[in-house]
Amino acid sequence: MTELLYQLDSYIKDFDAVVTAVDPDQRAVYLDRTAFYPGGGGQPCDFGVLVSDSRRYAVSQVARGNAHIIAGDELPAVGETVRASVDWTRRYQLMRTHTALHILCGVVWRDYGASVTGGNMEPLKGRMDFEFERLQKDLVGEIEARINAEVAAARDVIVRILAREEAFKIPDLIRTKINLLPEGIAEVRTVELVGLDLQADGGTHVANTREVGRIHITDYKSKGGINKRIYIELDE
């Protein structure tokens, strides 16, 4: 089992780890601990490097099962200790973007009662789909003002790991379809924007909404029926 450092501390940039397995066919390296996010929930995986002595191995992808995919021909050996570094510029942009989407989700749920039906992101931009019957320019402008007010409110972002039974008692988590989690999952990771939003979530986030910066709604469109899509971008 790999210790998932990113689950409770998204700000870990560098860490030491031991290579526990290598798959030459997949160019995959497995570590005893990692701060690399493997992707999921609409958030892309991290990139970075592993360093052992004078050798550097570029991590070009992190796959499910915490497989660190290496670009290039050489691979580290099992048992080798490596110094790992996450591409911090990209990671922090994704952290800001992910928290921005939670702000959007929280405002739309709180103020308009619209559920989320999907979402995706890349560094500094993303989109979310909502069950809105009507979405017009004046309402979009109102939503943009309200989400930026939540950025200015400087709400703390708190991550917890809860027992499944405890998580099920939180009404706000129902809209994230927590009930679809397999029975074998005993613990649920939650992300709370204090006073605004609480969701089951596996991704990386900033510690306070003020770190997100200005959020711009750049476009919106209907995806059919009551399914409406909102696009956001963040400043550099």
C-alpha cells in the first residue's frame, strides 16, 4: 500500500520515497509513499521528477494504483531511494482551479438549488454542468459576483478522512452521490469550504478561498434539457 501524502497535505512539493516495484512494460514505478495526485474527479494527474544520485526520471503521468509513468528508457531499481518533486506550478494552478469549482458548486447549490451533473478542469480553467432550467446572461453575471464574494470571504478549506458510517450522516454529501461508493470503501475523504460547501472529494485544494484569486465566467451554454454548462478561468 502506498502512503498518499497528498490526501491530507496538498502543499507537499518534495519528498523521499522507496521504489517498491517496477513494471518495465508500462514504464511504471511504484513508491512506498507519494505526493503525486493520480487524477480523478475531473482533476488531471500531477507531473514531476524522481531523482536518485545523479539520475533524473521524468514523471509524465500518474495512473490509477499510483503508478508513476516514466518518460525515457531508464528506470530506477526496486529498493532504491528517490527524491521526488511535483511540478509545483502546475499543481498549485490545479489546486486553485479545483477550489474555484467547489466555490461555484457551493454558490449554485446554496443560492439556486441546482445540482451538479459533471465537471472537468485543467490548470487555471474548468467547467461544471448543473441542472438549471434557465441560464441567461443576467443570472451568469450574478453568479460571477457571488462566487468572487466567496473568494474575498477568505473561507478556510478543511480536509478530513471520515469513517463511511459517519460520512453518510452528512446531508450535504448526498448530492455528490456518495451512496454510489462501493461497499468496500471504509473511509471517505471530505473537503469543506467552511460556511459554504461540503463534499466527498479526492483531489487537491488550496487552504483558503482567497488563494483562488479572481474567478471569471467566460462562457455558458445549454447541453440539452435542463443541463447547463458554466466555464470559468482564473488569473495567472
